[in-house]
Amino acid sequence: MDKSPAIFYLSILVALLAFAGFSVFRQIFKTRKVESSFSRLRNKLTKEKGTTQEYYELGSIYSDKKLFSQGINLFQKALKAAEEEGEESIAPIYNALGYAYFAQEQYDLAIRQYKEALKLNPDYVVVLNNLGHAYERKKLTVQALEAYEQALKQEPNNTTAKRRAESLRRLVSA
């Protein structure tokens, strides 16, 4: 009996198991790293005042865990700490705060945060995409289209802005 097909299938099975094992271990290490940062930051910030970066990191972890109200609180603390520290690059904090509000369907608050981020960094394409999305959810099609078109001026190959702008142009022209 020819053993080469059996060896071939067994080799494929071993390769698939090795890939699956690698993927599982990679995810475990990634999760451990995030949980370690989460625990360290949470413990530190309950005991003492933190830096802008620490509040932002912990707020981002809470947002990743879909705990947006806790994330909002930490992003607001990050903004306050940034003000005290004289930190100038706070547009990402406003974007994260806007995202957290958006996830809670508080679109007006999200739009306000996105606009604050754009005041600080008018070329922030991610914020323009997020602003367009928030406008879409509020059924403000013209403003959404303007945000996406502004994003495309900054980054012509932005697939999200291209796709959404085309869709909105069809909606506006119909």
C-alpha cells in the first residue's frame, strides 16, 4: 500500500495544528500583556495621580473591553492631566473620547469631541472619518459627505472615506 498520501495528509494536519497552536499562544500572550497593563495602571491610578499617557492607556483598554463609561471618565482625566502638564498633542484623546461617546450613541457629544480634535490637528484623517460616521448616524448627510471629502483631500486612498463618500453622493443625488 502506498504511504505517500497518508504522509501528505498527516503533514498537512501537523502544519494546521502547529499554526493553530501558534495562534492560540500568540493570543494568550497578547491578552496577558493587556491584562497586565490593565491591572498595573488600574492599581496605580487608584492609589495616586497619573500622567496623561497613563489615563489615556487605561481609558483605551476600557474602551477595548467595551466599558465606555469608565473609558470616558479616564479620557476626561487624561485631558485634565494634559492641561496641567502642558501637553500639546491631545487630539488622540479627543478622538478616543469621541469614539467612546459614539459607541454609547451619544452622537452630539461625539461630534463635539471630534471637532475639538480637528481644531488641534486639522489633518487628522481618522477623526474626519469618525466625524463623517457620527454625522451619518445623525442623518446629517451633507455634513457627513463634507467630512469624508475632507478626509479624501488629506488621504486620497482612504478606502473608508471613498466608500462612504460614494454611497452618500448617490444618496444626495437621488
